[in-house]
Amino acid sequence: MALFDDFESEAKKKLGAIWKAMSQEDREHFINQVALALSVVGSDEKGKKLMAGLLGNMLEDGSRNLADVGLYLEFVDEAELKGKEDKFRKAQSMLENYRFKHDLPSEPSKEFFSN
């Protein structure tokens, strides 16, 4: 499974538009946070589905900066974590530390998209 296989074309377009509007620094923060989370939670199918779900939640919430991905870990449904709860909590802690170290915002950047 590729990370974006389950995304509809409209969601992919939104992700692309957000990515294009982001600064290079924010792109790097996004990549680093996803890589860090997957390195702890696992880059297996379940780990990829968790990250895809996070991105979906970000889009639904109106986030306009993918570098906010670390802020959305708290919104993961506990049922999705089955067997990965401890690893997920560790990833949350590590991403919180990452965000603090790099002085990233503690609130997501939001914008409501019009279709």
C-alpha cells in the first residue's frame, strides 16, 4: 500500500496544493515528523494507514500546513492502534519533543477550502 492509495482525487489535489504553498522548511519538518513517527510505530501497512488517517484528519480539519502533522496524533482513534499503543505513545512523545525543539506552533494552521 502506498500512503495515498485510499485518498480520493480531490483529497490528493488538496494535499498537492498545500505542499506547493508550504515553505521548504515546513516541508522538511513534515518529512522529518512522518519519518520519525513511522520509525517508531512501524512502516508496515498498519503504520502507513495510521499516517494516512492523520493526513485525512488534517484535511478534514482544514489544516493548511502539513508540518502540523505532529499535532494530529492526539486525534487517532484508539481502535486503530491495536497492538501499537506503546509505540504510538512513544512516537507522540518524540514528535512533541521535535516540535518543541524546532519551535513549531502548538496549534494547527487552518484554512477552510472551497470546492
